[in-house]
Amino acid sequence: MRAVIQRVLQAGVKVGGVEVSRTGRGLLVLLGVGGFDGEEDARYLAEKTANLRIFSDETDRMNLSVLDIDGEILVVSQFTLYGDCRKGRRPSYASAAGPEAARGLYEHYVEKLSDYTAKVSTGCFREMMEVFLVNDGPVTLLLDSRKDF
């Protein structure tokens, strides 16, 4: 499972021009599910996301988590994080999970993240979305559940 974590001042999602989610200060998480991922990957990434210390403390050091600042989290499904661009000019998505498996693990990640905070919102799975954000920093990190096991 892969996540691009962005520290934001605000973020939101529109589907068909209609806003479906909006968040204030916190995190925007673009989440991709791989074909070999399971519930342990979702649990690991949820814990890591909730506790990443990427917000500034009173001495301007990145020492606080989204939980410490009582921030919000917006999670958006992003299968293209598994796009393999090494050959040719069109990405291959062969290593991404299929839609049903991906939906289940995406929802499991959101559920596990919600165990840490009630301030979790989502985009719309398998929909064409317009994602907007005001990046804070910018601070952008890549997490991969398979690189730490």
C-alpha cells in the first residue's frame, strides 16, 4: 500500500463539479492499494499516518502529529500510485489491486485511521475527482507499507 501524505492548510474533493469533502488544517492522503496488500498493510499505514510528526511545535521543529494539532485528514483513492512507467510511454497498472479488493482495503485503512481520530473524510472511490489543496510548507512524504516490513 502506498500513500502520498501532504500537509495542508485545506483540501477538498469535487465530483461532477459538486464538493463532496472539505478539510481544514491537517493531511491530504492519496492512497494506492497494491495487488499483494492486505489488512496488515492498511493497519500499518493508518498508524503511521496518524502519528507522523510533521507539524511544527512552538520551536518551529516538525515534532507534532495531526493528532497533536487536532487536525483533519482527507483520504483520496489513487490507483495511479501503482503506475509503472519503466517501459514505453503508457503506465502499466498491473501491480495495482483490482477494484473490489482495493475498495475493501481502502475502506479498512479509513476505518483504522478513524480509530485514531473522528476527523477523517474521503473522496469518492472509483470516481473522476477534482482534488484541490493548499499545501503547507510544502511538506510531502511517500509511505509504502512494503518497504518497512
